[in-house]
Amino acid sequence: MSFWSRYVVPPLINCACGAKPIRYQRRKIVPRAQGVVLELGFGSGLNLPYYDAGKVTKVYALEPEEGMLVRARKKAKDAPVPVEVLPEKAEEVSLGAASVDTVLVTYSLCTIPDPHAALEGARRVLRPGGTLLFCEHGLAPDEKVATTQAKMERWWTPLAGGCRLTRDVQAMVTSAGFAIDDVETMYLPSTPKPLGFNTWGAAHVV
Ligand SMILES: C[S@@+](CC[C@H](N)C(=O)[O-])C[C@H]1O[C@@H](n2cnc3c(N)ncnc32)[C@H](O)[C@@H]1O
């Protein structure tokens, strides 16, 4: 792993993902989690304060990157809910079939190298009636913004830990075998449009 990925990307992502508009987004989606939760791409644990401790019995914090895991383990100690860190890739989740009630993924489908495999893993581990909660940035619907996203990606992706700007969030979710129950979209305030087209909602296994 490069110096950049190990030492520069984790604090940068922690800082960018802690911005006020993103904190607002977390508040909209994370409190909907319930029961046993699997979080894909846990990062530095920025969702932890938003879990409803009255509804969540355990969080499996899946995260493969060592630089993030150091932060994740520290945050897990003071979490309002029990947290077990899973140091692995979402594409290879080791949990048993039908073992969790909620899968939560925030700002990680942009970075996970194979999001389709990750979402198929989510489908496998969800119990019947379980919920996928997502809150992601991705491909904008406006042609001008989408063109800028495609141009930016060449330099943005290597700088930002593998983050892609041109992934269509709803298409990823549905093509992995989920039906969307509710979804909202908007450009985040105070955020450059190519980075800030957000999609959030809930889905269930078809
Ligand atoms: C932009 S960060 C978002 C972190 C966190 N979900 C949040 O909302 O703050 C993307 C995360 O995806 C993680 N990631 C990268 N490859 C992954 C993979 N194959 N499986 C799961 N997570 C991965 C990165 O290490 C990083 O922590």
C-alpha cells in the first residue's frame, strides 16, 4: 500500500465525510437501522453517533483498509451500540446467510471496487424482510454535471482513495436484486455539484 493510501487518504476522508451537509444526510438514514446491522465500508465510524441504541442490538463494522481500521477500532470502544469490527472486503463478507436485519452503506459504493459483488453479499446476509439502507453520492442526472464528473474522475479517483463519481446509485441497487422502497435525491448544499449528487433510501431483496 502506498504512503498516500495509508497515511493521507484516511484523515482526508474522515474530514470530508464529517462535513456538515454529510452529517445531515447521516441523520436522515442511520436512525432507520434496526436489529443486527452490517455496515459496509465502515470507514472511521462516522455513522456511530446516529444509531438508535433502542433499536440496534449490534453493528458489524466491515472495513478492509488498515488506515481506517485504526480509527474504527478507537470509535467502536465508545459507541452507543455494541460494535464488532470485520476487517474484510464487502465483496467477500464472511457473515452467514440471513444473519442480519439491516445492511447500511453510506458513501462507500463509490469506492468499493466491485459494488455489484458487495450488494450481492448484502442480499445474501440479509434476513427475509431485512432492509438495505443506502446514502451515497454518484452520477448526476444533469448532462453538464455528468460530463464534468467523467472528466474529473481521471485525477479524482486516485487522489480520493478510489472514489468514483460516475456510478449510478439506484441502478447499482436494483441490478443487484433489490427493489427500492423509498428514495430521495438532491445536490448537497455547499458542495461542488460533481461531488455532491446524493441518493438515499431503503430497499428490500426481491
Ligand atoms: C468514503 S469512505 C466512507 C466511509 C463511511 N462509510 C462513511 O460514511 O464515512 C469509503 C470507505 O470504503 C472503504 N472500502 C474500500 N474498499 C472496500 C471494500 N472492498 N469493501 C468495503 N469497504 C471498502 C474504504 O476503505 C473507506 O473506508
